[in-house]
Amino acid sequence: MNKKSWIIFAIIVVAIVGGMIYISTQNRLNISDINNDQLNTTISAESRNGNITDHEIGSKDAKVTIIEYADYQCPGCGTAAPKAEALAKKYKDHVRLIFRNFPIASSHPNARAAAAVAEAAGLQGKFWEMNELLYANQDAWKNANTTERDNIFKSYAEQLKLNIDQYKTDIASNKVKNKIDFDMALGRKHGVAATPTFYINGKNTEMDSSGSIESSVKEALKKAGVEVKD
């Protein structure tokens, strides 16, 4: 390769690398304004999260707030998530559960698509119903190819009587993409490295051997002055 060819080659490489850096910078979500207190409570709808507020169960005045970061294809999440939801319902006057997406595509290739399905269902008022279906039937779609997976997810949408045309539009929409990206950015800022990850009143909380966080929830309730019956 002569000198002129090397120069042309170098220019091309610089242009490609520069373009990649530019795209990466443009796609980086800036959440520097969100502080630790905000991470541990409900984040309202805004442009960065696709105008989709956090999904929650329980009282807004709860003494105990659980933040759950989960991946729909993660086996541990499939065990822990329903138990966390049951806890929020059991102590509904005192406990609030907030769900955030944290799909790990490198190990769970269908997780992001599942998150989009749940968010699309949420836009029709059926987030928690779809959340339950996805976890309850995890084995049916976790290893499916794209076509099989999409057909299975569509059958869940039909089961929940969603408007299918709207569902198809929403799963591919920027608002759903932005919501998932925003949740993941929150998770990274929160220190999430794996799923499921739970924070109870801001404290990173370990599950017990059965995949439950009930003992930690009870401890937090007692600390908040709430009488808990075993």
C-alpha cells in the first residue's frame, strides 16, 4: 500500500470511529439531574421515559417502597417478581412496589422484546396483567426464535383483549423504547449489575433462599412503626 492509499485509509478509519463516537454520545441518556431520593420513589411521566410513569402497586403514602429491577427472561426474576407483587398486595396500605425494566440482552436475547410487550400492554392499562403472563409462561418463549416469540406475545395480547393494531404500533414505538432505556439508565445509576435487584427504602436487599424479600419488608415495616402480624 503506497503513501496515498495509507492516507485515504487513515481518513476512512478516523471518519468511522468519529461517527461511532458521535452516535454513542447522541444516544447516551442524561439523567444527571435525578438524585438518590428520586431513584427511590415513583418517577412521573416525562419525555425521557416516553411519557410513561413508573408502574406501581400499593399506596402512594406507603412507609415502605420496594424498587424492583427485573429482566423478563431471567429465571431468578421469574421466581422473585411474583413474590414481590404478592407482598405489595398483602401489605398494600403500607408497601409500594415499583417495577423497572432491566433486560440483559447479552444473556437473555428475548428479554428486551418482552419488556416492550409489557410496556405496550401498559399503554392499554394492562401492564401488571401482561407482567404476570410473561413470568408465568417464561418457559414457553425464553428460547423461541423471533417469529415464534412474537406470535406467542401476540397471543398474550389477544388473551388480555388488547387492541392488536395499537399493540403492534406501541411495541415498536419510540415511547416504549425510551421507557426501557430510561429504566435501564436509572438501574445503572442505582448500581444494578444483575437481576433481580431490589431496593427497600433505598437499601439494596438480598433475597432469601426461596427468592423472597418478605423478611426484609417486615423488618422495614417494623422500623417504620407499622405493626406486622406473622
